[in-house]
Amino acid sequence: LQKEIGISRSAMYPRLTFNVSGSNGWNHVELGTPIGSPPDQISGINTTTLSLAANLTLSFTLYNGGKIKNQIKNASIQEQIGQLQIKDLELTLDNSLISSYDRYNLRQNLNSIAAVNLETSDLNLSMGEERYRNGSINSFNYRDLQITYLQTALSYYQSIYNVIESKTELLRLSGGILSEN
């Protein structure tokens, strides 16, 4: 966009152009047979021409209704728009990084809680197994404890996946994936 301003300003300055051209030609003219010579002998003239030309032109704009000034203003406005778009992209990236980092920290905390829940559920399952053997609870209650343990384990593994996903997103936004590869 900065180059566009320079290109627009260049229309204000005089232009000097230099052109070189050349051509080459060959021509043959038959004159007929001379008097007293055999008929199969024809005389003619061969000519070769070589033309060279050089041209030097100086031109400049006297007046064009302010068109050049408008082009320069438009180019500078486009540059300002481009700078604002770059700033907007930088702010958007900063915002995305901050929110991704917060999400990563939150998911790490949730993973810690899920690990504690899994330990608690494992302890409940082992205590329920002892109670089931002793006859304190029936098979339905023991089955409920098993289902709760499986759901808690699934939640724990899902939280691990979420932490890995958040870390990958942070690496992608910060360019860490490119630097590792």
C-alpha cells in the first residue's frame, strides 16, 4: 500500500522515454533483356535497405482536473485502512491468545478435579465390593457403583483430551507448532 502512494505520486513527475527501432529490407527489380543479348539472359537490380531510428520523448502533465491528487489521497487512505486492518488482526490474535490461555488453565483445573473424582469413585467401588461380598448391598446397588465409576473414568479421560486440545490451540495461535516442526 505504501508503494501505491509512490506509484500515484510518480504521475506528477515528467517522463522520459527512449525508443530504438530498426528494419531491414531486400528488393529485386527485373529490367528485361538488353538488345543484342540472348533471350535467356535477364538483367535486374538488387537493392538492400537498412533503416534505424531512435526517439527520445519528454512528457509531463500540465493539468488533468486534480486526478493525480485524488489518486494520491485515495492511496494514502487505502494505506491507513490497511494499517487499521493490521491493528485489528493483532488485537483479535491477542484476544484469542488470552481466551485460549484462560481456557487451558481452566481445563487443567478441571482435570485435577476429575482425577480426584476418579480416585473417590475408585474408593467407593472398592468399598462397595466389600459390602457386596458381606451382603450389605444388593447387586443393583453394586452395579450403580460400577456405572458411576465408569462415567467418572470417562469424564477424567475427556478432561485429559480437553487439556491436550487447549494446549494444541495455544501452540497453533503462538506459532509453536511451526517452530517445533
